[in-house]
Amino acid sequence: MSLNERQISDREIKALQIAAKSNLTRKGNTWIVPSQAGHGEYIVNADPQAPRCTCPDFEFRNARCKHIVAVEYVLMREQKPDGSTVVTETVKVTRKTYTQDWPAYNKAQTHEKSELQALLYELCKNVPEPEMRKGRGRPQLSLSDMIFSSTYKIYSTVSGRRFATDLREAKARGYLSRLPHYNSVFRYLESEALTPYLYELISLSAQPLTSIESDFAVDASGFSTGQFMRWFDAKYGKEEDRRMWLKVHLMCGVKTNIVTSVQVTDGYAHDYPYFKPL
């Protein structure tokens, strides 16, 4: 008669719980079974003819206790249909750690800003320039200069006025053909005309790692803006406001974390429509 065909006892129910939730350790024909109440552990000799256990219940009744039944359930679970058994061994997993190469780390951190300018300049210098408008007015700024300045401004995380010093240094190093005013940087950051160029430069910047990356992961993140959305909460009778935010969907390589493509949407856009395009 199978287990499902008869009513099992309370002792067998507890044994099932032990077999399912506890870690039973096997040493030959001997099993170490944790106490269900958390008061230590018991040793079970799983001899099919005369099983024994060190728990008080077995010593008092001299009959199969829940610990012996739990071991029997584990053995039944590990037995294959052909009669052979599955031997489960405990494997100790050690985490491999790596020492920090502090000289290399310090060199990378102390030279990051200058290296970024050089890489960004090489990335932007081949940006095709649109046809210059004719007529009176202030001369039109170079598109490559403005993409360089706008990207560098975001990297700097400082205000536009403080960023003017960085622009002067970049101009002195030959990374800018003309020195733009910080207000011009703001205007270009607000221009939607830059969007396709920025998308293209992100993909272009990832191409040198084509020979390294073969597996990719998709993810999304949010960015708050300086604009607020306001509404009246009828339930609580008060006005609420919250920053508006944008969502960026991106694809990145799993080895170097290089971002290969992005798509910026409103803050509540679902991820799945952008998986294939990315």
C-alpha cells in the first residue's frame, strides 16, 4: 500500500517535515538528524532489520521514531526506479577572492579625468557637421565640440559655472576648436537634435570590445529630473507633488559591463517592448 493510499500518523507527518526541511547528513549507514525542536541532533542507524535512534522517544518506546522514518523517506526519495540509489555528498564551496592591485587602481583613479577627455575627443571628432546656416548672428558652434562639452559636463557633476574651468582646460589641450559659453552647453543639452548622435556614439564606443563580449544582459534604471508633477489627492484632501523621472533601458556586456545600446522613455514605460530593439 502506497503512502497516498493510507492515512499517515502524526509521527510520519513530522518525519516528512524533517526530511523536507532539515539537512540530514549521511556517514555510511549512520545518519545525523537535527532535532525538530532545535535542541541538538540525533544519530540514526539505518539498519533495515533493526534501525535505532538516540532520541528519547526511541529509547522509551523501542520502536521507529520520527527520525528513523525521516531517514527512510530520504532513502526512498534518493532511490531510482531500477533499484540503484543516488549518493548525495556534501561539497564545501569556497569563495575565491582576489587581492586589490592598489597601484593600478590608484593610477586609474588619478588619471581617469584626463583619459576620459582623450577618449571622448576621439569619439566625437568624427561626428558629421551639419550645414552651417548663413546670415547674420553669432557663428554656429561645432556639433562635435558641443557633444564633447555636454557629455563632459554630465560627467563632471558640477554646476555649469564651475564647469567653465574644465572647458578652458579642454580647450587648452586641443579638445575643443572653440570655447563655448556654459549657457550654450545648457541649450544643447535641451536639444532633441542631439539624441540620435548620442545613441550612435554609445554603440560606437562599445565596438572595440566586440572580440571580448559575446553574452549580454538587459536592464533598466530611472533618473529623476528637475521638473515636478502636481496633483490633488481627493482621498486625503491635500496637494501632492513628485519629481518627474525618465527611464533608460539598456543592454550591456556581462564581462566588461560595457553599454552597447540604450533607449530612453518616460518613467512608466514597460521593459519588454524594448528588448528586441536593444
